[in-house]
Amino acid sequence: MDAVVTILIAIGAVGLIVQALVGLNFFVTCIWEKERRASVFAGLQFLGMGALLVIYVLLIWNGFFRTTLGLAILIAGYVLVVSGAIVVLRRTAPNPRALQGSKGLIVGEVKRQDERAIVFARNRSLRIDSEQYKTFYMQYREYEEYDKRRRQLGGPLGHPGVIDKPHEGPNVAATLASASIPTHLSTPGAFNPRPHPELKGKKYEVSPEEATERAKGYARNRGADLVGITEVNPLWIYSHRGEIFHNNWEDWGKEIKAEHKYAIVFATEMSFEMVGTGPHSPTMIESMGNYAQGAYIATQLAHFIANLGYSAIACHLRHYEGLMVPLAVDAGLGELGRLGYLITKELGPRVRLGAVMTDLPLIPDKPVDIGVEDFCRICKKCAVCCPSNSIPVVKDQTVANGSLRWKLNDETCFEYWGKIGTDCNICMRVCPWSHARTFPHKIIVELITRNKSARRLFSIMDDIFYGKKPKVKAIPKWARFSKRSKQ
Ligand code: SF4
Ligand code: SF4
């Protein structure tokens, strides 16, 4: 009996040492993340854990656990810890909808999206008084007045009085520098390369296994952080072309055919530090920098595939064939979150997406269930923090265009971008999935992806440690606001 009690006491001591070390690690990472509020709470938590350890050692020293009362308390502690562990560690029932990918969310008729009606295409491509302008607003009258107002707000070089003006000049310059890359890569020869002439119409014979390994490996080698493959669901391909660059107006309104069987979808990580500054201008540098990186990866991957003799179309900021998020969901990169972005297990919503459509034979990945739908039902932080109330706060998804989702109001969101002169990103910054993947956060993500109770627990903990409305993080020195403004 004595030996059993000794073992129980020793295991208890080891457990308390481990939890104190995890607490210390969390405290240190909160300081590293420059999270003031979380550092205070993590510090208090660590002190509490340390105090518990000291009390435990003193009780061992006094032989307390060898008394009847001490043993009863020790056993009660074990029961409490073991039952708590079972509650948050076991794998709870999967979400069958998530495991079906975007198909799992379809509950009615889905109409293919016309790219001409997308908020960016309307405001970016259409030239006032052009034929296309008249044609478009004849068909979509509801947007005309709204778009007129939105155009007056402008982009990052827009009207004075926006969020960081007049001191953000260098940050706008950096943003526009990155924005030039996708534009350079949006000519038809760049996004839809012809097979190499030396192939003379032949194709490399390559098995789906090898092609998959090479395509994914090359995308990662070029800088993609996550890569997945899906068979293309034609519902997510645009019905008509609407975004025009290089004056290629004969393409405007052209029907887009879903010709390729596969999509290789990839994600690049957005810096935790830069996203943390949203809605200020450094977050805009990060968004555009990622779009530039995505264009660079997608273009090279499309050329690689074309050089094997297969058809390939690069999808990036200045040339999309369809909607990236449902394709990424189907390619197993993550799930659709309340904020309208893809949420990945590895990086949360802190990613930008790109893709290549191709007929290269490939092996598709399977959609994943990482608990996003359930977590978003509880959390709502992005909706509460959204300054333009563009994210629905209702508990459950509603039906929009035949699909279940929390329908983002992209009109009011885009209008807000025009008012502040940046791409905001507050929703991405405050999302609990966006935390840097330090050791404690990796453990938390593991738990919330597998267990419903852990989702409830850590959603509350996130509010306590980071606040219901988390504060903007410090701006990196190199992207600080300039004292001098444009003359
Ligand atoms: S980007 Fe800003 S305005 Fe748009 S949905 Fe997110 S928080 Fe709201
Ligand atoms: S902030 Fe919360 S509700 Fe919004 S996407 Fe992230 S997890 Fe979901």
C-alpha cells in the first residue's frame, strides 16, 4: 500500500511540474507575442500553478498524503484530473458536413457566380461611361448608386482623412509595389502558358502518384505553406469573365467553361505580426505581399505543368477562374469560417489562397473536419469586432445561393475598406485560430480540432486572455508611420 501511495504522490508531482512548465511556456510566448493582457493572465496562471506545486511539495514533506484525509484529497485530485482529461481529450463525434467539403454545405440550387458582379470587378475593372459599364448596370441596377458612392472613396491612395493618413505614405508605396507583381503575371501567356514547343504536342507520361508528388513538392518548394488537390466542382467556377487587365476587353462577359478536372490549391502564411496591426496600413502590405507570392507560385506551377505537356491555368489576384475558398475546402486545406475566409488547422485564417487548374492526372485530397463550424457557432468574435457589421452574428449558418454559410456582406465590408483606405483585416486579427503557432497554441488547436468541450472551454479562455475585443498589436518598426507626408 505504501508503495502505491508513493507512486501516486510521485506521479502527482511530475504532473504538477509539467503543468507549471507549460504555464511558464505560455507566459513567455505571450510576452513574445507582445500580448499585454494575455501576459498578465498567463503570469497569474503560472504563479497559481507554481504556488500549487510548492504547496504540494510542502504537504509531501509533512507526510500529509499518508494520512487518511491527505490520501482522500490526493485520490479526489486524480479523479478530477482524469475526468477533466477525458472530457477535453477524447475525440467527439465528427461533423459529417465538413467531411463532405463544400458539397456538405449545399442544400439547394447553387448558381455559378458571375465574375462581373463581384465587388472588386465592378469597382476595379469597369470604366465609367464605357459600353461594358452601361451593359452591366442595365443588368444589375441595384449596384449602380452604391458603386458610384464607393468609387468616390477610392483605394489606398484615396481621399484624405482615412485611418492612417497622412503618415502611411511609405506603407502605401510598399503595398503598391507588391500589387504590381500579380498585374505583370496576368497576361494570357503568363496565366495560361502554352506547352513547351520542344514537346511538339507530346505529353510526359507520368502516373497520378508521381504527378501529385511533383506538383505538391514544387508548389512547396516555391513557397506554398499548404497544398491540396481537388476535383473541380464546376459550381465554383465563374460563369462569365469580369475582371479585366491589360485592356483585354473582348474577354469581358465571356462565358467561362469549367474545362479542367483538377485544381491544385495552395495557401501562403500571412505574418502574425503584420496581421496583428489590422486595420492599420501594415496589414495591407502583408495582404498584397501574399497575393504577389501567390501569383509567383501559381504562375510557376502552371508553367511547370505546361512544360510537361498538360493544360494549366494559374489563379491569382489578377486572374481567377473561380471561387478559391470552396475549392480549398474541397482540397482539404481547411473549413469555411464565420468570417468568410478559409480556416486552416496549421495557420487559421492567416493565409492567402492561390490555385492552378489543370488536366494533369492527379490524386485528390479529402476534405477535413477540424471543428471550425462548431467553434464559430460558439465564438462570434469576428462578428462582434467587425466595424461595419458585415459578419452575421446569428448562431447558425443561413442559406445563401443554395449553400449554408454565415454570409459576409461583402458590399459593406468593401465600403468600409474605402472609408479607412486599407483592407481592414480586423476579423482575421481577432480570430482565435490566428494566434501564432507557439507550443501552447499548437496544443490548444489539437484539442479544439478533436473535442467539442475543448472548443467551448478555449473560446471562453480566449476571451479571458485576449479580450472579447482584442487590441491592435504594435506596428513593426520598419512599417511605422512616417512623420513626413506627400507634398
Ligand atoms: S475586413 Fe473588416 S470590415 Fe470586412 S468583414 Fe472583416 S472586420 Fe469586417
Ligand atoms: S473569430 Fe470566431 S467566429 Fe469568427 S471565424 Fe474566427 S473562430 Fe469563427
